[in-house]
Amino acid sequence: MGASGPYAGACCLDLTPYDLERFEVLRGPQGTLFGGGSEVGMIRYVLKQPNVSDFEARVGADLSTVYGASKLGDSFRAMVNVPLVNEVLGVRISAYDSYIPGYIDNAYSGAKDINVVRRYGERLATLWRPSPSLSVKVNALWYRISSDSGSYVSFAGGASVPNTGDASIFVPVRPFGDLKQNRVFLNPAEGNTEYYSATLNWNPGSIEVVSATAWSRAQVHSRSDFSLIDGAKYPMLSAGAIPAGLARQDLNGGLEKFTEELRLVSAQHMRIDWLLGGFYSHDNVTGQQTEYAFDNAYHPIAAFAPYLDYEAQRSTFKEWAVFADLTWRATNRFDLIGGIRYGHNDQAFNNISRGLLFSSADTPGVSSEGATTWMGTTRFRFTPEVMLYGRVATGYQPGYPNGAMPGVPLTVKAETLTNYEAGLKSEFLDRKALIDLSVFYIDWNNIQLSVSNTAGVGYTTNGGKATSQGLEFVSSYAPLSGMKLGLNAAYTQIELTAVVPAAQYLLLGYQLPNVPKWSLSFTADEDWSLTRFWHANVGAGLRWVGQEWGSAGGVGVQSRSLGGTPTIALPSYSVLDLNAGIAKGPLTLRAFARNLTDRRAWLQGGFLYPDTSTMPGQSDVFILQPRTVGIGFDYAY
């Protein structure tokens, strides 16, 4: 549902538990089919299909309290499945509405509970199966989210992190208070997403034909406080006539996306399986940012009307691709899998800027590029429960046009990477225990970096190399009937190994932002019968995330001596979640506690004002939701 090109962020997908069959984490790159053009893989949502033979219905609700909030949170959900024509046509309808109360106060104005979030949505799905060899699935999703302000807290300054060499790494200090942010203007945001898809599966014999068509539209509207960034510039912009004041930026963005994929799939589980396919995508992306000036009493400044600055972008991204996969089961124990994908994209954009802070310009640009990705996998089964595998796959991030600017390359080429992976998947002790272990090494080239030319014009170029290596461990053990224990761990070392001279503000050898080196999680669940009619379960989850750098700007950690943008240090944290429930027939009652120890975990490095490498001003850090305790029920008809 996200944009294929580099000009738009991914769209959100929010679902009720009634709709989600499962989700699959496909580590990238995939090389050919799912996530064929992706560098980092994908999360694939598998939705529940309408039931064409049985009536189903479910309703549920939750009530919760969040530390720091003065109101209760709630959520409501419902689903009904109706077989309109037995064994031929079924319809599934679901809806939900959730309210997360605000728990952060504004230190500037004294306003309370400013980060309220509301989500609501609906889904309509139909399944038509006129014959055993033909089915048509149609899905429609609507999703809405709105928030009064962001879930971040503010600090008055930053202190340099010791023993980091020349790196410009700071840690926020002097908080405005527990669960407080400091904002002249709040930053409300709302997003609307609608998604429609139709999938045809036809199996006339030994070949299956799959056609998947989708169209989606997403819109986002938000406001941001720019007072600390641009408010101090008013004396300079007015030759001293206007004192420093306030500034606010309004943002509007939109994405329309159409995709079509056609696949021919051979009969499965034969000695040789194959897949052939084609893909087409067309994205239209729009964006508009307007910044307004106010005095300290929130009155618009007439001298800076109608705006301080204005930017508008419009871009299109078109891609077509063909791909093929082949699986050869050489023996009952040994498989070989190979695949190749060729994709070609055409892009066009235009950027318009106006105002006192920007020089007036119209910057159009076009680009056209093709890329070939491939993958190869080998699997050997020692037993049906123990498998050793090795995999090599390539991926890419599309390039894009820079636009016609003096001394700037017209286009940026695609980033590319190659992933080498090996692992062991095993079940033992009569399938009571499971262990998955994988190691990987990723070679990342042509990284797109922001640089400036000798005239001070900023642009993007291909100028970096990086490597990523690590391991992932997944395990579970069921020592007793109804009890299951799980332990997962991951280690990732990812760092830049080379940059072009124009990007020497980026330091080599430092962990890249937003990737912790270590993460661990432990889960425990137990299920048992209380009486003949009542059933109970309890569960706990403890996760630990190691220290990481926040992305205050750029691809990597930046040099203090070269005036790089400061990076925020995000400390390690651990979070404990608990849940319990009892059920009798169609009724389930449950209780839950999230972030039981009420940790103020920092999830993302926020913003630093002013943007200097010597002494950062105010910083904002997004935090994990405080301790949340609740109760709920579900009833199935």
C-alpha cells in the first residue's frame, strides 16, 4: 500500500484481530516475487477470507487506563460473516474504533493530555467461488487516524556523549518535566487511507493463473511548530524591523497507487515447480508545505504574508517488471531454488518553491532506469524436522531525478545490495522444541547521500558503501502440556565503509541510526482448564533493546569538526507485558498490562533546535506509551 518510488512514505494498515489470519516477516531482499524491489524485506499481511458455508459473528471491547492520562482509553470491534449463496458466495464485514487518551502535557501553554489518538476503520470482503477451479476475492479497506499532537517529550538541551571521538552525538538533558513537551504550536495530524483489491485464482488443470489488482489512496495532513527553527530569523529578514516571533508549518500529502500482478504457477510439490509473472505499478504523489509567520501573541505578521515559504511537489512513478522462479527437488532431502526479476521504472517530478526563506524556483526532473535482481537458495533436510539452508539474494532502492540545477547530476542511480544468508531450522523432542538460527552478511553499494556542491547547492548523489552482518536466533519449548516458552535474539552490526569526498561529514565505522546491535525477547504462555466449562490462560513477554543512535539527520553518524548534524543517543531499555484470560464457550474475558514497569523508553531521536554541532538547543524524543492496564471481552456467535 506504500509508494513504490522514493517520494512517499509507506501507508499504514490497521486491522482488527478478527481480520488477520497471520502476518509473515519476509527478510529482504527477496529478489523476485514479494518485495522484489525491496532492500530490507517486507511484512506480508494475510487476511481471513469470507466463509462461504458458515455464519460467523464476533463483537469485542476493551477499556484501559494509561499512566499520566486523565481519561480512559477504549476500543470497540465487530465482525459478521454471511454465506449469501451456500458454498458459492460469502461476505465478511468488520469495523473498529479505538481511542487512546492523551498522557502528555504542554509545558509552554499548560494544556493537558495533548496527544490523544483515535483510529477507526472498516473492511468489506467478498469471496465468489462459482466452481472448484475458479475464485474471485474482493477487498475494500478504509482506515482513519487522527492525533492532537505527537507522543514525544521535550528537553531543554543536549550534552555531548563522551568517548565517541569526533562524532557529533548528544544525549537530551534538562527535561521540561515527566511526560511534558514544549510546543508553541501543537502538531496535530490526520491520515486517511482507502484500499481496494481484487484477486482472481483460476486453476484449469496443471497451471494456476493468479491476477491481483489493487488501487489505494492515502492522504495526510499535519502541522508542526517551527518557531525555534525560523522564528529567530525575522529580524534578519526584515532588516531589524520585526522582532523574533513564532512560525508554523502546514503539510498536506497524498498518494494514489495502482498495481497489477499476473502470475502463472505450475502444479506444486512436483520434482520441478515454476512460476512466471509480470507486475505493473503507477504512483501519483503530491506534497505541499507552507510556513506561516506569527508574532508572540499568535497574530499573523502582515509583512510576511501570505507565507514565509511555500513548497509543492508532484511526482509520478511507473514501473513494470517480469520475474520467474524455479524449484528443483533433486532428492527427497535436497532442493535448489532460483529466481530472476527485471524491473524498469520511469519517474517525473516538479518541485516549486516560493517565499523569503527559499529562492523562487521551479525544478522539474525525469529519470528512467532498469534493474535486475536475482536469488538462489539451497536446502538440505537431514530429517523432515531438521533443515540446513543457504541463500543469496539481491535487491535495490530505485534512483530518482535531482532536477535541473547547476553543477548537480540530473539523476541519482539505484542503491543495490547483496544478502548472503545461511541457517538451520529444526524441531525436536517430538516437536516440543524449535530452534531457528541464521547468520547473514549484506554488501550495500551506491547509497544515496545528501551533499552540497561548491556553490552551496544541496542535492543527492550515490556516494556510500556499507556492510551489515549479524545473526538471528528464534526458539520455543513446550515442557508441559499447555505451556510454551520462547526466546529470541538478534545481533546486527551495520556501518558505512566508504563515502565520497563530498560526504565526509559522515563517519565510517559507527553503527547506522535506528538499528540496535542487540535485541532480546522472552515469552511464556500457559493454557489450562479451570473447570469442565471454564478455560484459562496467562502470558508474559519481556523484551530488551540495546542502545542505538537516533536519526537526527542523514544516513549515518556525522562529524563534529565538519559541522555535521547531531545524532541523538537512545539508551537501551526493557519492557514487560502481561496478559491473562478466561473463556467459557463463546465468551472470553481478559486483562492485560503493557509496559508494566512504566519505562520511559526512547523510541526515536527527535529534533534538535538550533541545528548546530556544538550546543544543541531543544530536543524532542518519541517515547513508548507509559504503563497501560486494561480489561476486555470478546463474544463469538
